[in-house]
Amino acid sequence: MADREALRRYLAQQIELGGAEAVLGNAVRAEAAADGAVEEDDVAKAKRSAATRAQSKPAEKVRTADPAKPSSGAADEKWRKGAPPIPGPGLTIVSPDETLLGNDLHHLKTLDAVAERIRSTYCCDLCPQRTNAVPGEGNPRAKMVLVGEGPGATEDQTGRPFVGQAGHLLDSILEAIGIPRADVFITNIVKCRPPQNRKPLPDEMTACIPYLRRQLELIRPKVILALGGTAAEGLLGSKKSLGELRNKVHTYNGVPLVVTYHPAALLRNPNWKKPTWDDVRIARQLLDR
């Protein structure tokens, strides 16, 4: 049952991501028979066939999961099919020493301490207008960090990042590469919602980005995925277009950084789902290096 559900979830993810039509073979048809999708005679045949295979198949050794590697499931290897090769290098960025800028965030030793500072202070004009600050959430030892632009209305109400429609799509993308949302860390360039979801202003980004830098210092991820042009601009300090920044592996303080479209943009333009899927699979391959 678990395998069938995992397979069905994977096929649904491929449809959501704009993948090609999936063709179910005899093995899946046999499983469907067990659910009553075909005649009773076919059910009996499928059960007898499965029993015969089980008796003739030698016992397999039980493998234990490696906690150092990303979680895997039915989609563990399927995402690799047709994945693009890892592209060449792009920009190399070394962030400034925050102590020289007069920031004391280096005294904050945990992500919770950073989150509490974000919630309890006002660093720019966005802060007084917020319902909730949205520091970010996820695994404090995440191998992958995802960075978006800023909170939307749902995020402002809940205090959590990427929980609206775009967040659900992001969850599906992550599951399709075998990484549950709980295994990554998700945050934004600015931690408070800009009015009418406009792009953050330069001074707002400048005021807030030291928090992101401290979060990345504490997490020490293996890969950073920048979701959208604003995230790329904030992390790389570049005003190049998204098209110019994609298809390269940039370096941020020694960490590989991949740029792709924001999930909200995919909802507006489904044609961007395929290139985003390629970008995400590039980032996923970098985790195995």
C-alpha cells in the first residue's frame, strides 16, 4: 500500500510540474487489480503471480537509512532521468564581516535566537506594518536552504514562510526530488511583508539581510537555492536578469548557489515549470557531491 501511494504521489507531482504523460505498465495494473480496478479473475492471477515471484526471489539484506543523506522515497531515483548536467561556475560572493558593519548578530548562537531578535525588533519601515515577522523555519542542520523574496498575506498571518498556494507547489517540488520540507530550511530576503506584496525596496533589503547571513552561518548548508530575482539579487548583489543568472552554479561564501524561478511565478506562467524543475535537479545533484 505504501509503495502504491508513493508511486501515485510521484506521478501527480510530475503532472503538477508539467512532466510528460505517464504510462502505467503491467506491474501497476496488477496493483490496481488488488484495489478492485479490474475483474476478479485478474485479481487472482495477479496475486498468484506475485506469490510466485516472492517465493523465487532470494532474500534481500535490510538496509538502514543514512542520516547524513537526504531522505528518499519512490521518487529517489526517478528525478534523475533527463536531469541536466551540473553547469559551470557563475558569480563568487563573499559577504562582508558583520562585526565591521556594527552588527552584533554574531552573538546569536542559534536560529531560535535569531528568530527572536527578528520578532522583537524593528529594523526598517516594513516592521511596524506586520502582523507577524516570518524568520523562517526548517531543519537547523539542513543541507539545503531555500531563500525567497518576502512573506505574503498568508505568511504574515501565520508567521511561517511559503504556506500559501506557492508554498504547496514548493512542497511538491521538494518531494519530487526526494527531500521532505522538514529536511530543508526555508526563509526570505526580508522577514516582514511588503505592502501589496510589492518587491522590497533596497533599504529594506539592506536592513534585513544581515539576519539571513547569520542564519546561513549557523546552518552551514551544502547548497542554497535562490527562488526568484529578488532572492538572487539579495544574495549575489547582482541586478542581472534571472535568465542571465540561471544555468550557472554561483558561490556564496563557499556554498554552491543555484538560481531559479519563484514558485508564485510558476502559478502565473506554467511554462516556467520545466526550467524550474531542471534548476531544482541541478541543486539536488550538488547535494551528492
